[in-house]
Amino acid sequence: MANPLLGGESSTQWYSPSTRLSAHHKWYVTVRLSLQFISQSSPPIANQTQLFLRRDWTNQLQIPVLETNRSTQQIPTWEAKRARSCALCPLDPVHHEWRDWTNLGDGPAGLIADGLLTNDVADYMCFRAVCRTWRLWSTDPRKHGVLDRRFHPRQWIMLRQKGSPACRRDFMNVSAGYCRYVNLPELRGHDVFGPTTEGLLVLLDRTTWVVRILNPFTRQVLDLPPATTLLSCNDLELTDFRNNLRRDLLQVSGAGLAADSTIAVHFREIRTVAIIKPGDVKWTVVDRGRSILPALSFAGRFYCATTEAVMVVETSTDQPPRLAIVAKLNRPFSRMMMDTVHLVENDGELTLVDRECKGSRNPRKYEVYRVDMHARKIVPVHGLGGRAVFIGIELALSVSPSVFSSVNADTIYLGFDEMLRGYMDYSPINLMDGTSEPRRFKGSRNGVPLYGPQGVDDCLSWSVTGYRDESNDN
């Protein structure tokens, strides 16, 4: 049976690390955010409504209790006992003057919607899911392209999981620390990469090899041409009737925006970076044959690192698309010695982490640099500006210890990729005093750690670990 609070549009649920929330609680959260925005940005509206917060001890949420200035009824105290029947529901006319919040009017509703969209598209979609009237007074994401940045869930990452229901994925807001699971039937029959820096997922159809871009919160999908058009004749012959091998060759290792209406994708196994615009009938190859890792989108442009430099995809109209050097590395890193470099957006800056191995039995050396776009060089920095960085071979993530109290500032945490599981690959690594700790896995099979996060740090380390998310179609 459809939930009336969801309005037939959302197929998501909220939960904190310890408590799942019902649809009523989602309503409370939405109203709280909405009215807080009104009170902060629109004094005339705020004068008509006072917002009182009461602690819901059962679910550890701040529940909004609404009162108008005309009301003379007593405001419930913090010590007031909460009835299981939700007698203190914000809209309960027994305790509060009735008000039809669905008819806020397009002015207040539009202000609320714009404020929520500026903050987080997930909150915005919850606002739209409350009722049909609120949807009419807010912009429908489906009327805009999937590349419209206003609707990108940039603050959300997809968590790695095991044994979850078919096509359900868990997402975490890394700027606030709460989680949400989303039902995504669009994943059926696809391999999944991501999310990208913009929070989008890249899907590879296992039958047609069509590439799709999916916004997991607005459910918008962009169909792109088959990736098989990027394979050479030898690759096509080699993989004919061998779908598993073809899937390996077409595994996505990086993706994101290269311009306002251009998507760039990196296919590591065929060493190809290609771009495409919505409506194009074929991919445009930017670079082929070069060893590239990692690749990500930053500030609307697509960057990658080679063994010698940080590079960017140039898409000027007067020249064919190409890779251009942004800054040369201070040293060429060695694939033979298992050296790696990692790009990450760290508090609004493009940051490079250089991991130098010097052999499998020697301690690893880590250096951090800020990529200076104007000076066209990388600048050494001490620490990470009080943040923590999780690095994998393909993905990287920067988080604030103020959000995750178990994570240490100015510290690097390694993912569980094979190249990061060497004998001397200790984790975490404190950049301020140079200390590190040997890694302890919950369990392993044939030398591969078994998925089983022990805490937030393990959970985030697994989220940057490269793997092919094969949706369960059952």
C-alpha cells in the first residue's frame, strides 16, 4: 500500500547509524528543515510562525512543534511524557491550533524548496514527496537534464554492502553523517560504478553494453551509446561470445563532468578516456593508450593523474578534445615499485596524495600537495587542513572529523584495493607526527579481506575500494 506521505514519488527511507526512521519521522525532519529555513530567510513569514523543538527520546530526533502567534495553548515542556499514539504530533489539533500546511502558498513553499535544494537535493526530494501541492510549487527535476548541477547529490556516497535486498543501496551524507537507503530498480541488469564527484552513478548494461548515468535521488537516467564502440577490432574478436572478459575490459574507473553538458569516462583496462554529450550518437576519444589513475571531476572539469603530471580534459570549440597538463609531478612515480598517486577534493581544493613505496618491504612515504591551477604546479602542504582523507586506487574521499568523531584529523586512511594491502601498507597514517598503525582485518580469504566494517573508518575505507557492484536481479 502506498504511503500518503511519500506522494507516490519517493522510494527512499531515512535512518541514522543506529535507528531507522518511519515515514512520520521523515515528515518531521522535512517540516523542521522547511520552517528553519523560513525563520532564517523570511522574517515576515517567521513572524506568523514560531518553531519549538521537542526531543523525541525514542528516535533521538528534534521534532518540530508548530504554534501560531494567535495560539494561547501551553507549549509542551521538555519533560512532557510522549504518548505512543503520537498525541504530540505537530499537526494534532488537540494540542495545537490546526493549520493546513499543504497550502503554504507558492511564495513560502518556493522559498522553502529553493533553500532545501541549495542545501541538499535529498531534503528537496523529501519536501516534494510530502504532498501534491508542494510538488506543484517546486521544480520537477525530471523536466531538466541529469547533468543539471542543481540536482546533483554531491554530499552523498554509496556504501559498499553485502546481502542487501535487490537493487537497494545505502548512501551516506558525509557532510552530516547520516544515512539513507534508496530502492533503485534501474540497477537491474547493470554493473555499477560510483558515485562520481557529483554523486551520480555510472551503469553498464550487461546485455547491450549501453552506458547510463543515474541520479540516485531524482531517479533521472541518461542513456549513452554502447561502450563496445570504444573497443578495438582485436578486443571485439577476443571478447566475442566471452561476456565476462568484455565486462572486465569495459569496467569504468572514473567518470564525471568535463564541461556543463559533457560527460567524461575513463575505462582503465582499455586505457581510454572518452567524452560524450547528451544526444551524441558516438563517443569521442580524448586519449588512448596512456596509463591513467585516478580520474575525477572537480569544479565542473575532468582531471586525471598520469605517471608524470596532473592533466585535465580540454573541450574548447576550436580544437579537438585532448588532455592538457595542469601541473607536473615533483617526481615521476614508478608502477614497477607499486607507487600510486591519488586525487581528492579536499575542502574545496584539488589535492594530490603521493604514496611512495620504495619496495614491498620498506615503509611507505606520503606527501600531500595542493594543485595550484594558476601557477600550474603542485605545492607541498603540511597536513590536510584538519580533515581526513580516505584513498583507494580509483576513488578518494575527504571528510571532517567534526562529523565523524572516530576519524582523526590530518590523517590518511587506506582502502582495501590489492595495491594498498602490502606488507608495509599501514593505516591510518597521521601526517602531523608520521605515526601509523598495522592493519587488522576482521577476516580474509586467499589474502583478500572479507567485507565486514567494524566502524565508520572501515566503512569509509570500503567505500573508496574499487569493485564491480553487480546488482542482484532476483
